[in-house]
Amino acid sequence: MVLHNFEPSNTNINFKEYIIYILILPFLILDIIYNISHITPLIIIFILGLSLYHIILFILVYEIKDLTKSKIWNNLLFANLIGLMLTFSTALLLYKIVNYENKSLMLLYIAVFLDIANHLCANLGVYYLIRPITSKIMHQVSFFKFRYVFGYFLVIVILFDLFIIFKDVSFPKSDNISPLIMFIIFSFILIFYSIYSLILISESYKNLGFVHKPFFIGGIGMVFYLISVTLIIFSIYYYLGPQYFLILYYNLFWYAATFIFTMNYYLKFIIEYPSLLQPKWRALMPFDILKVTASVTLAFFAISLCFTIKNTPFFKIYASVQPFWYAIVLILTLLIGVVSLYTRVVGERTGLKYWNYLKIGLFVHTGASFYVLALTMFSWDSLGEKSQLLAIVYITLLFAFYIFYILDLRSIVKNLGIKVKYDTLNFSRYLVSYISVFFIIFFGIGFTYGKSLPAIGVLNIENYPLIIAFIVVFLISYIGYLSTTHKGFEELMEKNIWTNLSYLSGFVAFVIVYLFYKSFAQVNMFPLHGAFFLAYFVVLVIEIYAINTLKVKHLSEETHSVVDLLNHYASFWIRVDELKEILDRVKKRFAEEYPEAEAVEFDATTRTFWFPEISEKAKNALATAILLEMYSSEDIKKFSLKRQSLEEIKADIEKILGVDVLNLPGDLKKHFEIKKYYPLVLNDTLKAVSEKISAFVPEKENRNIILKLAKISEFFRSLSDGDDPPPMDEKEFSRNLKLYLDSLEESFPFEYSLFRTAITKTINEKLSSYGINGEEALNIIPTGIEAFDELIGGGLTRNSSTLIISEETRAKSLFIKSFILRGLKNRDKVIYFTTNVSYDEIRDLIIKELPRRSLKNLIFLDLNYTLNTKRALTNLLEEDGRIIVPLSLTLIQHAIVKSIKSLPKEKHKRVVIDIFSDLISYYKWEEMEEILIKYLEGYRRWNCTSLIVLNPEIISRREIEGIKKFFDNSLILSSSGREVKITIEKLYGGLPKDRSVIIKY
């Protein structure tokens, strides 16, 4: 993942925003002053202290999230938002306690300060986590930016206003405290588990160098909060009495509930953050604790309502409910649980946002269905025959809808090749959640039964005469929309009847409820009954929005990007999880060749691949590789709505890339007909070269060259005849280019080095963009020192031998290292035989300058280790890419021959030998001279461009002069200060006008 640069301008506000904030801020301050005058000091301290914490935490998390772009910080943001609700519910509870008595005021103050101390620990913990990441830019984060100051006042106003509105609202009294006690015990268990997790992780990471202080501070904060909660509960029990637990039942319940969810988000972050480094910590959260907690909270709330409703005068409406209704509810929740399980599995495996919206729609539909079912249960004995018949039809349709829905999902799962495992924990959670929701609605009806809610009356659409026409138009439009939008799904799945039956049963159920309401005179005793119709319309909107997430990205005729092509085809994919796996495989496959591949991301919600901060060459290669993998799958029919063949995909890629196909890596190029592109590139290159030297080689002479070459090459024959050139591979391309350049050189009126200088840049510009090595055709080997290469016409002649005369100076080191690095960059094989450089030094240099994979092309013959260690060696010691050579002329010769002949003869090799100056202390010059001369011709035959280094301080000038005649090139290197001078004594093809060049380093 590439971290984005921190940009403080992101939090700057423009002038218009500034004016708006200035105008609104006085009203916020006045609102705060007014509220403070009506609130006790305890509540003021609590809300001010906690709101300051929340805004600071928000700033910290917002800044780090903007910097790292990691979703891990979302847990802290959600914890912060629910923490605001916790602050509000705690303030209400404290106000109620103080209102009932003042003897525990000191305890409550202590509890408040401990609560604030806990939040301060949380802030410190987050700060210490963030500091290592943002140490360089943290000074740019100002907590007093105008936007943040405004946000702080806004948070205070919201909390104070909500408190003023709800402070005198009385919640119903419960009849039994047992559910609350169990719920509080559940909360304490979570606190202890959080403390345990924090201490465990802190102690483990203390010895590993990872930040452990935040976890320790967080553990202390949890202890503070544990004491704070204990003091609040103690003050109620000791000073007010146990009976006040019943009066404050729902204040305590919401206090515990908001705390649990805040704690769970913190706990999730506490465990997931270190798990990014050590996955073992995931064992601390073996299941999704947030979802389990939601189910437990719903269950406790439903049980609480059961005991609460007994104290209301409407409890009599529950007495007439027959037991068989509860069996119906249980069976229905079982069906809904199966639907939820299938939806979750398909959603997780496909990765489509579509299924997340369907889950929301299912929950809304279920809530509306539960309401009508509960209403029917209460009213069954008072219904007429017609109403009872309609109710039975509705319940039958309701069961049919969920059964057809299950069969429909089962068909989708089967056709997508997804295996559904019945997870007992998840299924139990669904069952508990849906039963709890039903009973929350069931008991909640008692609080509205018989009441008049005028604002709700507009929802009771059965009272409007034109509603039938509206329903008919609605159903026709809905069915028409679904038939169009689900066409893609019909292509993906084998055609089945379950989809149509599920929609049909749902539509008919909608009409039956309307008729049921019209036939039931007492329906107005349930003022919220019209919400059923609103819920159905909400489900419709959700489904429309969900389907819009599946829309396809269309291609325009002007599309010139493989990335656009990739995202177009990705938008047809249903199994988004497969796209994630393909991306991971491609990134791993090209990790060495394109290190920037790690920055490529995939957004499953929009089915879009993002290629930020990446070269065009890497972008084309990675997008092509992903596309080829996508459509090479045997299960393509299960994964994608668009059934393109692999050949069609290749044709699309070629249409966009054209000759840039040649720029793809070798294992990708083999998928395309690249032979047809080489003639196009060659023709374009020949034109550019002929234009470049047209002043020296007339057009007529150039035509004669083409006609001459037409006798030996089909390509040039096609040029002379005006026909389409025949396909050719890279080898034929290089041969034809070389033929042309050799013939052109013969007609060039000046020296060879001038000819190369004139055309090298032109050829490189034309060929480098296609990944073709033009230097091979030019028969040159760049040294990597640009000024020197430019002086000699692009580089040393291929397969030539060069004598380097240099003392042990910076000049020699610079030249050799440049020569080696340029060779590895060009993917030449490099053989380096030295007494002066250690293997670790050259390895570190290569890794620093080039991708690590470049080391594979280096063979390091190591005499440095032999001369600098007391270890006696009698044989060659081979390691990965390294041969340690004993101090033996026989083994030295063997090492040179072995390393060269271990490589293919057709593969060009760079050979650097820097050993003879140091061997003079052990052997006679005549012996070494014989070896040196003996192998020079062998280097040429084995496709080697060689550098031999001699030190004039150790080997006499007479001896050097005697051997110089055997070399193609001779260079003298010297350095002074920060300047290196390269003097040319001898050069294959003729000496340039300037015999030396100075390089500054």
C-alpha cells in the first residue's frame, strides 16, 4: 500500500465556509450559555469534558485516516460516534440520580472525573499509536483550526440540546430487574475482557519493539471506567434503594447498551490493529462480537419490554393471543434466518454491495411483516370471517414469499458455485435477532394501542379512494423495472420460477394487506399500521438503489486505455471475490518486475480497479494480466454476466494497445500475435534514421541500400515492391535493423564513431518505448556514464575487450559500478571477478539501485574473501550467485571458464576482471599475462564484452604497454577532488575528436 502524502490543505476552509461559520458560531455560543443556565454543574463538567474528548479523538483519527487511507481507523470513528450517544445517555442517568437525592453527589463527581480520565487515557492511547506514523507531520495538525473549533461548539450544542429535550422525559417502569442485572453483568464481562486483551497485547509487544504503551494506557483507562460504572451503580443501590433500579431501568439499559457498542468498536480496533502485524491476535475475537452483541442487546430489550408492558393498562390485549401464533412466529423467523444466512454467504463470496442493500431491504420488509402479523394476533378474535380469511391468505403468502426467496437464493448459490456452510453461531444470531425484533414490535404496540397520532394518519393510505389506482400503477412499474434490471441475472442463472414466484407473492401480499385493513374496522386502534405501506416503498427504493450498484461501465469508441477495458469487464462480474484473488495473484507474480504493483487497489463496492502513482508500462502490463486471468477461468459462466471468450478479450486488448503490445513482459506477449507489429516498428525506425542522416547519405543512396538488401531479406523486398511487410519475430527484427545500419555505415562519409553518435539517440527513442533493445542492433554496450557514452557514440563496441588503467581511486570504482549496474538494468548477465570489493557491498549497491531480482543476473567471483580471511580453501566454494575462489591460478582460470560457460552463448555477457594487480604479490607477471591474453579471444567468442583492470602503481608501464595491443580499447582513469577524468588511448572504430571527458560526482 502506497501512503498518500499528508496535505494540510485538505482541512483548509474557503472564504464562503469561513463566513458561514462566523455567522452561525454566535448562535451556537448563545445556545450553550442558555443551556448551561438550566443544567447542574455536574452535568456541565461531564458534557464539556467528554465533548472535548470526542472532538480531539475525531481530529486524531481523521488526520491519520486521511494519511494512511486504511479502513482500520473506521472502528475508532464509529466508537467515537456511538460514544457521543453514550455521553448523552450517561448525562441523563446522572441527572435522574441527582434529581432524586444529593447525598451521593460526591461519589458522582468522582465517577464523572474517572470517566473523563478514562477518555483521556483513550486519547493518549490513540495518540501514541499514531505518533510513529505521523511523527514528521504531526506538528502540522492543529487542534485549533477554525473548522475544528466550530465542530467542538457544534458537538456541545447537540449534546446540551438533546439533554434539555429529554431530561424530564420519564421512561416506563419495569416490573423485573433481572434482565437489566444480566445485561450489566454482560457489560462488565466485556470490560474485563477488554482489559485482559489490552494487557496481553501490551506485554507481548513490549519485547518486539512494537508500540505497547497505548495498549497499557488503554488498560488503565478501562480500570478507571470500571470504577466509574461501579460508583454510579453503588450510588443508586445505596442512596436510592434497589427499587430505583426499576424506575431508572431504561436509563440504565441505554447507558449499558451505548457503552457496550462503544467498547466493542474499541475492542475490535484493539485486536485488529496489532493483527495486521501478527495475525495470531485475531484469536482474541473468534467471532464478530459487534453482531453478537447486537443480537444480545435486542434480546434483552425484548425481554425488558415484556416485563414493562405488564404495568400498562393495555396488557389485556396480550391475554387473548393463542399459543399457536407463537409457533407461527418461530417457523417464520426460522425461514427468515435461512434467507439471511444465504444472503450473507452470497454477499461475502461475491463481494457485491448489491447484497448489502438487499439485507437492509430484507430487514425493513421483515419489520413491516412482523407488525401486520402482531396486529393480526391481537385482533384475531374480533375479526370477521372475511378479515380472518384475508389474514390467513396474507400469512400464507408471507410464508410463500420467504420459501420462494430461499429457493431463489439456493438456485443463485448453486449456479455461482458457492458452497453454503450452516454456521451455527451466525444462524443462532439471526434467529435470536429476528425473534427479538418481533417481540419488540409485539410489545411495543401496547404503548401506542388506542392512541391518536395525527401526524401518522397520512400513512394510512387505505383511507384514500385513489389508492387502488396508485397501487396498480406502482405494481406494474415495479414489475417492469425488475424484469429489465434482472435480465443480467437471468443470463447468469439457469432460468427458474422461484424469482418470479417470490416477487408475485410479495406483490399479492401487499394488496391483501390493503384489503385486510379495509375490512377491519378496528384497524385505526393501531395508529402505526400505515407504516406497512411506507416500508414496502422503502424496500422498493432500496432494491432500485441496490440494482444501480450493478450498472455496467460502458466503453466509448475513443477508449485508449486497457484499464478502462478492465473496469468495463469487471463491472459484469458477479463473483467479485474472484477478482480480488486474481489481483492478489497478479501483484505477487509481477512484484519484482513492477514493485509499484503493490499500489494497485480494487474497490469491490464499485467493481473498479485503481492504478494510482504507477507508470503507463506497468499499468498496461498489470491490467492485461488481470484481464487474461479473468477470462482464462473455466468457471467464467459462473463469475461474469458477459461471456466473452479469451480470444475476444485478446482482440480487445490488441485493438487498444496496438504496437504497445511489444512493451508487455515476455510471458504476456506470447498471448498475442506480436510478429505483425515488429515490421511496423522497424519501418518507422528506418524512416527516422534515414531522415536523421539524410544530409550525409542522400535519399537516392538510401534507396539503393534498400534495393541491395531486398536480395537477402523479405522485409526489404516488400519495401522495394510497396507490398505489406511479412510478420517477423524479435530476432528477425534485430537482424534486419542491423543489416540496414551496416549498409548505411558503409555509405556514411565520416568515422564510425560519428555515425553511431548521430543515430544512437534516434534509435533508442524509437525502440525503447516498445521494450526493444536498440543497442543490440547498434552493436554497442553503454557503460552507464552518459557523458562518456555520448563521446564514443553510445557505448563500447559489443564483444570488445577494454583495458582500464587506473589506480585505486574513486574513478575506477565509479566506472566499474556504473558498467555493472547498466548491464543489470539492461538484463545482461554480469560476471564480476574482484579482490577489492566484498560481496555484501556489491549486493547492497544493486538492491539499492535496482529491483532485487537483478541479483539473479550477477555472478560474483570472490577473491576478496580469500585474501581477507584466514580460512584455507582448496576448491571453488559456490553459493547463490557467488563463487569463492581459492588463491590458485588453475582454479582462477577454472572459475572464469565455469562462470562464462554456465550461461547461454547467445546471451550477451559483461565480464569485469579486477584481480591481476593484487595477484602480482603472489605470482609472476608473465604467468598472469599468459592467462589474460589466452582468454581475451575466448571472451569475444562467448559473446562477452570485457573490462580488464590494471593498476599502474603495481604493474609497470612497460608491462602494460606490452599487453595493450591485445585489447580493442584502452582507457586511463584518474580522479581529482570530486572530478573523474576518462582518457581514451585506443578505441575500436577510431578515436573521437575529443580524447577525454570529465565527470563530476
